[in-house]
Amino acid sequence: MSQHTDRTEDVMSNKNDGGKRSARERMQAERAKQEAAARKRRQLTVILAALVVIAAAVVIGIVVQNGRSSSYNAAADAPAGTVGNTRLLIPVGGTTAPSTVTIYEDPRCPACEQFETGMKSTINQLLAQGKIQIQYHIASFIDRHDGGKGSKNAANALACAQNVGLFHNYHDVLYANQPDETNDAWADKTILISLAKQVPGLDSPAFESCVNNNTYGSWVTAVQSDFDKSGYNSTPTVLLNGTSAYSTYNGEDISPANFTKWVDTANKGKPLASIPSASAQALASPTAHNNLPASAGAGHS
Amino acid sequence: MVAWIGTAVRIGLAVVWAWAGLAKISDPQAAAQAVRVYRILPESLVKPFGYGLPFLELALALLLLVGLGTRIAAVISGVLLLVYIGSIASVWARGISIDCGCFGGGGAVAASKTQYWQEILRDCGFLLLSGWLIWRPKTRLSLDGWLTA
């Protein structure tokens, strides 16, 4: 009996215990579930916060950088005498010349200096004969590659010279005095100004303030941006009537003789431009500004 | 111990992203050109990516540095690195010669000056760091740890 009773009590107490335990377990399970849910919420909040930080940074970044990229207005910001849709090109020579030579050059580019040193007498002769006109794109990407400001400063100074009609002479003086590519000498604007003294009539208070104030900075940026989008990716890029002529044209290497031949072939049967005889003589003279001896920097590539 | 390794990995990856991002913000035009020369995106998307990617990198650097949302930051880092590796491989396969512009610079270079192998290997190294943090996002000295304590 007592056994029975005991057993009954046992069963009963067991039942009771089981009931309590399952209630406790339920509570624990419920609490765990709530904690898991809370943890999940915290995790989601953290992820959301991280995504918000990222999205905000990207949006702010795009807006800020958009605002910083200079706005270029062709009518107000281009130097006088520039041509093209947005006035990014500097023309040299008679505009009625039958062949157009397009030249992309960076002031700090050593290969451009070699091209100029090797070809400028020929090119100046062809200009003087009215056979070609040149359209210069003054790029300034070497500042990015090698660091520095020399290309941009020089490009701006060239624009200042263009504004007073002395681009070509100054261009030739700069290439004749080009520093080594990795030497950012033209970060110092006084050097650009002192080189301008080699071009009669160029150095003036207006020119100096143009160089010092980076007056054509937004034009310089716009020209480089145009070069970036052109698909051409090195300087010098030289086109003869739109066809690449550097360093080969129709399978022939560029040389003074070949270049003259290519131009003559392209010009066959077309009238030449007439240019004032004084400027023609100046261009053709071997002692002209543009026929200075090669600089010490030549040969570096 | 694992949590401390995680802290080192997290800060290491943060430094990489900060360096990469900062190097690209001073010249927006150069950053856009670095994107353009991959010849993957249409011109209309070149500037948004060129301008925006450095700030994405800086945001990841910030999140990793303070340890906020470490796992999601590591996941995004990993995806970004896979995109970079894929882009470099694509350029390489198409025979285009560029600098990856990973840490500033970028643009066309002479064919002899490309460094695709090194660039991809380097990014794979960074990918390993991201992988570690995806696997073990709990690290010491993190906002995550403090917020969920």
C-alpha cells in the first residue's frame, strides 16, 4: 500500500516536476527566441547602418567630385584664335592648306620633344609652303603619370601665348628647353616666364599674370578631357588628314623625307594655301626661333 | 586569439582601402580616365564610377577601422575585389595596356609596363583578408562587439 502510495506520489510528483520543467523550458525557449530576435534586429540594424554609411559616402563623393571638375565654357574660357566645336584646338598655318596635320602633345613628353626636334624644320617648311595646317591638342596627362604640375602649367602658358598669337614660337622654345620627364621643373612658373623672353614680344605683365593665375586652367582641363575620350592614349599622336602618321604611315617610318612625300601625295592636284611671305620666310629660315638646337634632354624616352 | 587576428586583418584591410581611396580623390578627371581606359563601362557611367568608387573604398575603410558591420563590409570588399580582379583580367585578355589605377594613377601605359600578374595577385591577397573577416567577423576593439555585448 505504502509502496503503491509512494509510487502514486512518485508519479504525481513526477508529473508535477515535468509540468514545472516544461513551463521553465518554455520560458527559457521563449526568452532565447526573444534574444535571438533581438540579436537579429541588432545585426540588421548594424548592416543597415553600414549600408547607409556606404551609400551616403558614394553619393556625397559623386556630387562633390562633380562640383570640383571644372566647368568649361568655350565662349569665355578658351584663348583667342582657338578652333573646333568647343575651341580646344590651336591652329597653326594657312587655314586653306590642303592637308591638316593633327598633333597631340604633352609639354613634358620626351617622345614629343624627339618628334619636334627631328621634324620641326620639315613641318615648318611645309607650313611655309602652304601645304599643311596644324591643329595642336595640348594634353597634360604626364602630371598624373609622374606627379607634378609642369604639364598643366606649361599648357596654360601655351594658351596664354596663343591668346596673343605667339603660340607656335613659344611651343618651339618650350620643346627646345624641355626638362627630363621626371624633373617637374615647370612646376615653377618663373621658368616658363623666363623662357617666354626668348620669344620676341611675348613677355609682358599680362602674359605673366596669365601664367601665374592659371588663367586658362579650365581650358587645359577640357583639352585633356577631350584627349582622354579620343581613344588615343599616348603622345605624340600625329594624324595626317585623320590617318595616324606616327610613328608609321602606310607601313613607312616617319622621317623628314617620308613625311614630305606623304603630304605631297595627299595634296596631289589640290591648291596650296597662301601665307604671308614674311611669316613664310621666318618659318623657312634655319636660324628662326623654331630651329633652335636640340636641348640636352633629347634622347631620353 | 582568433578575435585578435581578426582585429589585425580588419585594420589591415581598412588601411588598404583608405590608401586606395585617398589616392584617387585629388584628381577626379584622372580617376574617371582610370575607369574609362578599361573600356568596360559606357561613357555615361565612367564619371559616376570614377568619382564614386574612391568614396566606396573610403567608406569600407571607415567601417572596417571602427568595426561596424564587419561582415557586410567584408562581403562588399570581397565583391569589389572580385570585380577589380575580373576587370583587370578582362583588360589583359583583350590586349589593352593600362595601369590598373588601383592606388591612384591609371590610364594607358606602354605594353612593356603592364603589371597584370602583380595587380591580380595583390588583389587576391586582399581577397583573402576579406574572406577571413566574412568567416570570422567577431573581432576585438570593434563597434560590433560593443553594440552586441
